[in-house]
Amino acid sequence: MPTLCAVQIQHLQGIGFDPGGADEKSSAFLPVNISEFQQKISGSRKPVVVDFWASWCVPCRMTMPILEKLAKEYTDKVEFMPINADDAGEVLEQFRIIGIPTVLTLRNGKVVGRVTGAQNEAIYRTMFVALANGKEVKIPIAPFDRMLRLGAGGLLVMVGVFTSTWLVAGIGGILAFMGIYDRCPIWSALTGMLKNWR
């Protein structure tokens, strides 16, 4: 089990987080195999938010209070299911969970959204609101990720233009577009048409 160094513990305590004992969710339903999980999901009349977490995972313990708060706010419209990743190997394999915390959103038993890694409350709230209102779950790009993609893409475009390496410039353009695609109305229209066509 990973341990925290003293500097990490001091930092976490400095921001008001106690990285001590894990909060085991003894009262929560914790399906440990795929059949129990599928039974729980199919038995739910509401859309479901599933949080894959572990007691040793510090980011998981930091995001759990946010998710529990949102679960209480939307308890009438969305079901929240925390699952200890250490006890649910089959479920992790089925849904290709390779990192935690991972939050899945499911509607009618199908995954309609996924986010891996600790996120802020606004991103998690977006998921709950979309599920509660029966809308498509669109997970916004984090501001840092957006700037990183735009910056790296712009740099590659400049290098490609100055060196006449058009492949590099094209890759840079694609990378930069990945920083703004969620705000592009043409992209939204095209992807919407493709979803309806299927």
C-alpha cells in the first residue's frame, strides 16, 4: 500500500485535509463482481454515478466529500454508488478502469460519461446536473488542460511552419483543436449528426 511522505502529509494538513485513516464506506452497497454490479445498475430507476475509489488513494479521499455532497443534493434524481476498487477487480476490468479516482455516469445501464483523476466540484456538478435533467453528459475540459493543448499545439504549428515540416504543423493544429473542440459549434453539429445516424 502506498504511503505518504512527511512533506505531502504536512501540505495536506496545511490545506485542511487529514490524510489519516480512510473512510471505509461500510454502509454503502459495494458490488464486488460484475454480476452484482450489473444487477444493481439494472435495478436502478434513476441514472447512476459510480465512483471507483480506494482507501489508500489520497485524491479519492479528497473528491469523495464533493461527490457525497452532490449525491445528497440530487438524491431524488441520481443514484450515487461508491465502489472500492480493491474489492472490484471484475468491474474494473469490464469498464477498463486503469486509474482512480474514476467516475462513471450511467443511464439505462450504459456508460454516458467518464472522468479519471481528481476534478473540481464544477466538473462533477456538471455530470450530476446533466443526468438529473436527462441531458447528454458533456464533461468540460479543465482550464489547465485547455491551455496546455492550445500552447503545445501552437508551438508545434510554429515549429512546423518555420521548418517547412507540414506534418508537424498538422499535428500541432490537431492538438490545438483538441483544446477548443468542445466550444466549436460545427464539431458539435457533426458529432450530433453522427450519433443520430448510428
